[in-house]
Amino acid sequence: MTLFQYINTNIDRIRYDIKIGIITCTLMKHWQIYSRYEYYRRAGHSKTNSVIFVTNDFAVEQRAVYYIIKRMEAEI
């Protein structure tokens, strides 16, 4: 199970933990960025174009998006 799949299945618990301060809010931001990346990939865009689109949508650097992708696809 990847981190992204874990968050998807436990989204309510993750949001609660963020609300009470156990988990940092950057995890939710990373989840949003990866969700948008996955949306573009499923729409048929290449990995590079998907990263560029996400970069424009969230105003983050490409390197950060690649880091988020690697982190979200890692096995837990």
C-alpha cells in the first residue's frame, strides 16, 4: 500500500489528526498536489506535462512536485 492509498482510505482520520495537531498540514497539501498530478496522468498526459500543469496550478517548483510524487508512491 502506498502513502497515497493509505491517505485515501483514511482521509477522515488524517483530517482529524491534522486538526488536533498530530500530523502536519503539509501532508494534506502533498495529497492535493499528488491528486491533481494523478488526474492529469489519467487524462492521458505524459509525466512531464502533468508535472508542469501541477506546477502551474499550485505555484510550486518542479523539483518539489517530483519529490511529492516519489513520497506518495512509496510503500508504507
